[in-house]
Amino acid sequence: MQDEYYSELRLSITDQNAIKAATAPKDQLCPYFLKCGACQLLNWAYPEQLVWKQNQMNAVFKDITMKQVSPIIGADQTLGYRHKNNMTYLQFKSDILAGYYAASSKDLVKISHCLIQDPKAETILRSIPKLMKANRIEAYSPRHGTGLIKHVLVKTSSTGEIMVVIVISQSLFHGRKNFVNAIKQMHPEVSTIIENINSKDGPYILGDTETILFGKGTIKEKVLGKQFILGSSSFFQVHIPQAEKLFKHVIDGLDLKPSDTVLDAYCGVGVIGILLSSKVKKVVGIESNYEALGFAKQNAKLNDCTNIEFKYADANQYLPSSPYKFDVLIVDPPREGLQRIFIDSILTNAPKTIVYISCNPITQVRDLRGLLKQYRIVSIQPIDMFPHTVHVETIAILQLIG
């Protein structure tokens, strides 16, 4: 992380008051809106949300580019869009509470229906307390340090496969087999079930230890005709149709040549590199997470990509020592953005084109200022990956000057 203060898009007091005073469209009415805090814009009709996001992007990028920020790409599906879904369970006397922690809080908001969760996933999540009680399994109580099940994570896929991850507080799980069989019997659509152990009380859902209880332990997702194997902790965009728009914009926005060599930094499970590999000479993917790197290699083989290689490396250290001269650099960093050492390496190696994908425009702007010493901004394209929230994904394409 850079040493400057970094933040994210936030609603002004005026915006907050306007949203609270607004009457939500009928299909967006949510009884938990003021308690949960996850869908900050939900009371506004979707077109109003897009106007707010566009205005935010225009303001954020105003000082660094002479070009107009492109009109935001909105979503066709604004409800039930999440590929990754979860619910927290809390033991309260003899009852099991199910819901989400309120924003910046340790208070659990009981939820019976979430408008943006995948309906198939929500059906599974809502059945868990009933199955727990039938099998005499208690939910975890952070106050007392007792109980077992903390969270359940459900990943759905456009291929129809469904993953269920049971997050428990300890390895001792009496009745595990019966509980898994109960899930399978009630939900035969489930493709795989995983047990994950997270003994820590904190903001992270998943721990480091897991066991496959049923199925392969992975699911497949399909994007722009390619298939990708995903695990329980694999990072992947939560809105798949919008992800396809994002990836298509990246590929169409680049003047790729058969002689080009591409570096896909922060490559994750290899999606972007694999999608554009047929258009270039070579792709190198860099990833510092061993599990993600393993899936990237599997995904390259699954899609018959022979001109792509994936390396375990820190993106900040790799570029100066790479044996390749890269024509195109693609970066999709965490929310805190790029480190100075990486920006300096980019300026030294000077790839002709940079694609900077960001889930945090604030840190993206900070990083772009550093790159403008040698680059000009060709385009800035916002995409609404998270309808009803304040989050915006942005794609900046830069070209080397001279």
C-alpha cells in the first residue's frame, strides 16, 4: 500500500438524506435498507443511481484527463445478480439467527430475503438453520466462544454448478456426515460441499484450512465462451454478465497485434490473459497466491491456451527482472492500488499500452497521476459491477507518449 491516505467513494450528507427521503421502486423495497447498509443506493431508481455514479466519475477524473469520462455501462440485471453469496449464523439461546453484520458494526441484522443475492443461493442459505436444528448443530456464539457453524458461502455459476462452503469454528464436527447428507437431500442441485475452518473472530469469512466433503471442491464458470475452474476462495467478479462486458471492453479497446507480448499482473485465475491469448504472441500471468496460480494453470489447459505461462511472483518485483519486453501491461490490483515501486518499474520498462482496471477509482486516480509522466490517457470507462451500492469499476487505457 502506498503511504498516502486512501479512501473510496462515499455518499455526502446531502446524498444520504436524499436517498432516505426517496421512495424506492416497488421491486427494490427492502425492509432492511436502513439497518443493513450494504446497498447504499437502493432507495433510488436504477437510472438515478447511474447518474450519481457518472457524476462521481466525472469529478474524480476531472483533474487528470482532458478526455471525457465515457458514459457508465449499466447492468441489465440489477437484482439477484451475485455469483458469490453468504450468510452469517449466530446462536442466541435455543434459536439460530441468520443474516449479515451491519456496515462497520458487530451487530447482526436478521435477514430473510436479500434483493441482490442469487435466488438459488438464498434458498440454500435460508434452509441451513432448519437443517442445523434437525441435526442438533449449534451456530457459533462469539460472545461465549461456543457453537460450530459461523457462516455458509454459496457460489453459483452460469454453468449450473453450485458450491456450498460450511465455515466452522473448530475441527471437531460431530454429525458432519448426516449434515452433509441433509444438504444434498434437500438441495440435489448442489455440486460440491466444502468444510472451511476459521477459528478467528474477525472480518474475514474464510479460514486457511478446508476439506472437500462432497464433489470436486470446485465449480466451473463460463465467460465469453471460455470456461474457468474456481475454488472456494478464488477471486471472481460477482456479477458475471457485467464481467463479460468488462472483459469485452478491454479486449475490444486494445489494438492487439499477433506480435504482441502481454503481461497480466495480478492475474488471479487467469481470466483476462486467457481471453485475449488467441490475439497475441505470448501472455505472461503473475500471481502471488499459490491457489489462484494453480487454477490459472488448470484454466489455460482447459481452454487449450499454449502461448500463456503463469509465474508465482510479486508483481512489484517481477517487471524489472523479466526476460521479456512487454508491449501491453494489464493491472487489476487490490483496492489500495499500485505500490510506488511498481509504478517506477512501469515507467522504466515503458510498455506501449497499459490497461488499469480498478475497483477503487480514488486510488486509481492517484496511480494514474504517477504514470502520466510518460503516458496519455486514451479512455476511461466506468462499469456498474455492483448495482445499488456506491462501488464502481473503472477501466483506464493508457498509451506511451512518443
